[in-house]
Amino acid sequence: MTASPGGKTVKVGKSTRQTVLTGLTPGTKYTFKVQAINVLGTAKGSSTHLDTAAPTAKVTAPHATSTHKKSATFAWIGADDASGIAGYDVRLRSGKAGKGKWHSVLTGSKKTSRGVDLLAGYTTCVSVRATDKVGRVSAWSAPRCISRPAD
């Protein structure tokens, strides 16, 4: 078995069904090629990819930092180069200057936006994290906040 990038190689016996390849770097996308070798030579082999990097996520809307409206729509995106995004966890806090306690509002959701009621005199913030299809979880994003002035 050979790992790319890096060219690390592991040779195993004919009855071996699994092995450990050490020295890989977290966050690097690897391709592994497995080839059979016998008295007739080396087979063409097959390749597979390993997802070693966590996804990323960020809140993208709203763009305004203040509004007199009673609600706002928050939106977010995520990225994962290897396995893809499985879902999002979304948390919200609302308070004077956005200093309230975080509360979970979505867990494992495929949604990429949510409407939120805004209280007069309060700042509401949303933060998101993504989970990829192999279970890796991103860090919580920087919060995106919007204030509704006291009426």
C-alpha cells in the first residue's frame, strides 16, 4: 500500500487484511493505492481516499448589524473537500450586547438558513459548525450578530 502525497509504503503478507500506516499529517487529503504482488508480477491495484480534515463552516447572513425589523434570517455555508457535509449544528444567543447564553436551535440539520425573532433592545448572535459524512466536526464559527434597537 502506498500513500500519496508522501509516498509512504507498507508491505504486508498475503493473509493480512489490515495494517497501520504511521506518519500521516492531520488535515492532509491522502490517496491510498493497494496492489497485489505475486510470481506473475504487480497488479494494477486500486485506489481510495482518506478524509483526514474536518470541515469548515461560517455564518454568511444577515449582512446588516442593526435593524428595526422584528425578525432576521441567518444563513450559513460549510465546506469539506473529501466526504461532503452531512449536517449543521446551529446555536443562538440573545441579550444586551449579545452576551446571553448559547442555546442549541438546530442539531444535525441539512438546513442552511433559519429565521429568528429579534427582541427590541437586544443583540442576537448565531454560530454554526458542520459535520462531514465521516463524522468529523468543525469548530464553532465566529458569531454573526444583529441588534434591534429599543423601540
